[in-house]
Amino acid sequence: MLLIHRPTAAGEIDIEADRATVWALVTDPERMGEFSPENKGGTWDSPWTGPEVGARFTASNERRGEVWSTSPVVTEVVEGMVYAFVVGLLENPVATWRYELHPSKTGGTRLVESVQLGPGPSPLRAMIDGGADEERLVSVVTSLHHRNIAATLEAIKRAAEATQ
């Protein structure tokens, strides 16, 4: 797959907690640092204090000793149901992250997390432009995101269920 096709990695998990509890966790940039293998937390940028379309936050990330920060912008909010944000330019994102909350069959919450890559300017794009094997590189990055999403969902599940 090529970056121009906007490859996606996703996962889902059933959580024995109500949607309000799960929603509070996934929309809190600071708490996300407790759950994600790569994200180390963040804060809402002034004047924002919570999720709303157009809100920005600053997030810290680390992978294999490399540390960087991003300034995502929230692009979609349906209270208790959908939360999405882009990293990079709105019209040409590096990545689009999305969380969907649905009722589970057991009365809890099914949480779906996904990331759609590209096609905006990024270190991945720079490596491809520098001659890296695009299909192999996109496959490696997508696989990494699948693993990280699975770990993040498990951690959110543990935190949410511990509050019930």
C-alpha cells in the first residue's frame, strides 16, 4: 500500500464501563499518556479545556528514544460517541486519529480506535521521498500502529473497568 492511499490501522475492544467513563479517558490528552506505548501525554492549549471541534492540544511522543511533540486539532466531536483529531495540516494531515464508542452486547462500551496515515509532510513521507521502499515502510509503520492501538485499548479497558 502507498501513503497516498491513506492506509489505516485500527482495533476495538469491549469495556465493562459506561460510555461516559470511557469518553472521559479517550478525550483527555494528559491521561492518554498513561495508556499509549508512544504518546506520553499532553495538555489542552489555551483557551480550550476539553474536546470541541477546532480545539488544539499539545502532545508529547516517544519512539525508540526519539522524542517529539505535535499540535493536533480536533476535527469531530459527537459527545460520548465520536472523537477525532488530525496531526499536521487539516487539509493535508500526517495522520487522522479517531475514537468511536458504541454500546457493547454486555451493556458496556465497545471502543474502536483507528489511525489513517498521510499523505501530509512527515518523517515517513521524507523517508519515502528519499528513496525508501514505500510499500515496505508503510507496512512496517501500519503494523506498529496496530500493535500500539491494541496495547492502548487494553490499557484504557483496565483503567475504565477499575473505576466501575
